[in-house]
Amino acid sequence: MRFIAAKAAVVLTAVAAALLTAPTPASAAAQLVANGRFDGGVAGWKQIDQAEVTADAGRMKVRAKTRVNDPWNAMTATNTTATLTPGRTYTLSFDAQGSEAFTPATTVQYLRTPGQNQSLATTFPVTTTSRRFLYTFTAKSPADASDLTVEVTFQVGSKDRAATVWFDNVSLMETQATRPTGLFVSGESNPAVWVRNNWDAQRAKAEAINNGIATKPIFMWFGGWFGDLTKAVDDYVGAAQAAGKLPLLVAYNIPYRDACATHSNGGAADAAAYHAWITAFARAIGSRHAVVILEPDAVAAAPCVTQVGGDPEDQYRILLDATQVLKANAPNAWVYLDAGNSGWVTNKNDLVTRLGKAGIANTRGFSLNVSNYKWTDQTTTYGTDVKNLLAPAHGNKPFVIDTSRNGNGPYPGDSTPEDDWCNPPNRKLGAAPAKPAAGAEYHYWVKVPGDSDGRCGIAPTTPAGQFSPDLAMALINGNP
């Protein structure tokens, strides 16, 4: 019931530094590649040996003029805008497309002694379709104190072919030393995009949605609707990192997704496909700081998978694997395993058992009320009880609450059970994201206000995850 349409790419802004000095610690991560977008050409990129480097339709085209013995015999390189800090972690990402399928190489290395001082050295398999590549690495110490100049290289030489590779969106940024406290507001959220596209035609409504929703920090949802998941996650997390803010992500692609309600059904084909997906998702976050809500409804809805031929125990095993993957590949992400809402699994001991099987021990904690309308006080009491029950076996596990649409609490209900949660009338925006004095660790807007729950309630023709300005205005005004 929470499928969300694909988002446009988030634009990363290159920030150039003038001198080769160690970067000053700051909340925002500096962009260490001065020209990675190539909108104005390929200035700053050298063509080395048998490489020809030119601009081509907003990308950098690197052509090997002939076959060569080693990859670096046809290479391009650019010096970084600041040196690296040994022992710190960095993320290099870029888009690449080849004239044919083959395996070039990339390095991040000290200029004077590249063979002995490579902080990153890896190959990457290009095809004739552009895709995002992303690598997290730890900076090595220079050969000597004066060896501070660092370069990023792309090596396209090969004994077998003289190929061409196109590059775009080259980015190198350091992981912040401290965790950002401010939450990221994306200009590519569904309400922000709607506001941008309708600012002139529907000014009054656009201003209301902009002020009430689009300018608030809202989670970005990720699922199988992204053709290049690495690019989608990297664009979003990188933009947050450049702004010095904390990115907010929802992983929503488990097999038998939304098994109880089916409005947002779908997800990965099986456990193996999901493992590959969640691994790509986690690696795209890498060492960077983030908040992740893991699979809304999956724990609470596990018994429903029997209705579509699944096994609840498999559901828990898939989630357990996901928590392990995220812990290993996104170590600075605070992951909250979703636990439904206070009216769903009323037997709290049962919920604790399920959360244990689903890997709560590997996560920061759990989330509650995602896409629901339960009162914050009611949810806080429920969450505190679950937290206390989890403690003996799993340690202190804080919880977070989705307050995006609970300003009027839950719908009183009628003869149609789904009216309680599926675009019910007379609901209202809840308290803005903030850290409360007690109870939950944080109050977030996980569900995007204005995104439909499904073809139901006061939006009978709006599919799940599609933004509706009418739904958004109903939440802003507290009525249909």
C-alpha cells in the first residue's frame, strides 16, 4: 500500500577548492572533483599516453587510440581539489558507458608515487548502457609529508581492443567525521516535484503544499522501480552529504510486499533477488551516514504471505539477511526494522519474537506507525513496552514514530475495515519531524504526505504511491 513512483535524479553540485590543503572538518562534505559534470567541457582532465579526452554531449569521452600493453597506457586523470586525510573513508562514484563490454580501471592515488600509494585501485565492468559505479575506500598515508597531490584516474587501455568509455557525474567526497543532526530536505520528493511543475498554473495550492509539506524532511522510498538503484541511492545520499544533512531512506522491495492489503503488492521475485537488491542498496549508501527504515509492514504482515503462497518463516529469514547486509555494507546507517503499528500486532510478546527472528539485534531499533494514523502518545506507550520486552535478549533498541499524518489521530472507523488506514477522510498532518524529549528516539515523516495509500477512501482512483495534491491539501487543512 505504499508503492512510490520513480524519482528524477538528484543533481550534485560540484564545489571546487583553490588550494591543495587538508580539508577542514565541516558538516557539509566538500566535492573533491572540480569538474565531474562536464557541462562546460573536460577542463582539468589530462589525456595521458594513448588516451584521447574530449567532451561529448555533456559527458567526458575517453578513447584509446590503439591497443596498449597496460590499462594506464590510455588514461585520463584529474587532481583533487584537496588532499586526502589518511585513515578517513571516501566515496568515489561515477557513470560509465562503453563502446563495447569490457573492463577498464579506476584509481585514487598520490601523484608522485602512484604504484605504491593507491588508496583505491579497482576495475569496473562497462557495457553499452550507462550505469552508476560506486566505491568506498579508506585513504592511505602519502609516501612522504610533501607527497600531498592526489589524482583520480580512469584507465581504458587494453591489449585486446581500442575502446571508448563515456563518463559523467564523477564525484569524490569524504564521509563526515561526525553524524549530521539536520535532516535532508530533497527537492526531488513527490510533493516538491509537483510544486515545481505547478507553481505558475496552481500558485495558491502550490504555495500551501510547498510550505506545509515539500519543505519538510521526508523519507525517500526505494524499490524495484529504479532501473539503476545504485545511481538513485547515490544521487540522493550524495546530495544530502553535500548539504551536510542526514539522508532518510526507506527500503521497500521484499518479496510478497504488502501481502495483507495488496495495494502495493510486488517486490523482488525471491530471496536471492532480494539479497542482490538489498546488497546494492546498502553498498550505495556505503560508509556515509543515513537513516534507513527497513521494509514497512514486513514483520507485522508476515502471516499474510501464506495467502499468496509464501512462508512467514522465509519472510523473517529474508529480513534477517537484510539486517546483516546493511550492518556489513552500510555501517554508519541507523537501520530501524519496521514493526507495524500499535493496532496491528496487539500481542507484544509475539511481536518481540518476530522482531528477534527478523534480525532486530543487527539494527539500531524499530519503527512504528509508518503510513498509519495512530496517536503519537498511544504509539509511544506501545513502543516503550516493546522496547522493554526486547531488552533482555536484544539489548537497548530505541524506536522511531511516523507522525506524518496523525494530526487527527486514527479514523473512527465504519463498516469498511480498510477505511481505517486507506486514505481515510478528515485526517491531518502530524507534528513536524523532531527529536522528542522522551519516549521515541525521533518523530519522522516516513510516509510522504499526499502520496496515496491505494485506490480507496477519498482517493478512489489514485494508485498507491502516486502523489495527489488533493490528498495533500486535505492533510494540510484537516478535512477532505
